[in-house]
Amino acid sequence: MASSSGSGEVATERRGIPGAQFVEDVQTYLAQAGLDVNSALAFLQERLQQYKLVEMKLLAHRGIFSAKIPDIEKCLDTVATLQAKKGSGEALLADFEVSEGIYSRARIEDTDSVCLWLGANVMLEYSCEEATTLLQKNLENAKASLEVLVADLQFLRDQVTITQVTIARVYNWDVHQKRIRQAAAPAKDS
């Protein structure tokens, strides 16, 4: 919708999330939209629910990336430790998780390669240098994706706030109009 005297500016869309319109003048907004109060409130409530659904999805993705980043950093530290021990003739003792809550101890001699889980039950062997490069790239991608998600969540929260304020403004305007009509009704009767 274009900006006019009755409504504020419409925020631009961000990655498929439509911007909310701040309404300054409810009467002009309703007239331009061709809606009555109940229809406008229903539309705004539906939009608010859509925002909440998108927020839940984004929060789930944020949780995934927030968990993934420390795992990648831990893998990078492990590869760096293996590289540091390489050539020293000293074996590395490590505890690793076999299953949830079940650990085993491993003695790792000099190694030139590591195996990385790629997902979907796929594991590949990489040289330590290749593994470090791949893990660094994955870490950068995860951090960049997390930044985008955080920005999307902030944009979404702003849209939720604008929509909630608009709902309150439309509702309050309707209550005010009803009071004006009620006050005018007894004056006509007398």
C-alpha cells in the first residue's frame, strides 16, 4: 500500500517477511483499505499470527546454529591439537562420546588425517589441513547465517510490535467512535 496522510510508511519486505504498516489515522486507513473495523482487526490478527509462526521457525533455526557453532569450534580445536602433537612422538589421549552419556578413551598416535561427519550418515576422511579449511568455512557460514537470522528476528519483532500497536489503535478508535455515537443518541431523543 502506498503511504498517505492516513497511514505511516510501510516497511519493506525482508527475506519473505512482509513489512507491517503503522497506522496514524485509523479512519483514513479503513477507508483506503476498504475495510470495516471488524475486518481490519481480523486481518491484523491473522497477520500477527503469521508473524508468530515465522518467529517460531526462526527461533528453531537460531537454536540449531547456536548449537552448531560450538561443535565446529570444538572440532577445529581437536584438529589443531592433533596437528600440534604430530611429530612429537607423544600419543594423544582423548575421551570421545560413543553414545549419549557413554564415553570411551582413545590413544591417538601421529595422524595425517581425520574423519568428519558431514551429516546424513556420511563420514569422510580429510587431511588435517583440508579438515581445518572445511571447518573454518563451515564456521564462517554458520556465523553468517546466525547473524542473518538474528537480523530477521529483530525485523520480525519490530513488525509484531507495529502490528500490535495498530490493532490497539484500531480497537481504541472503534471504542471512541461508539462512545461518540452513544453520546449523540440521547441528544437526538430529547
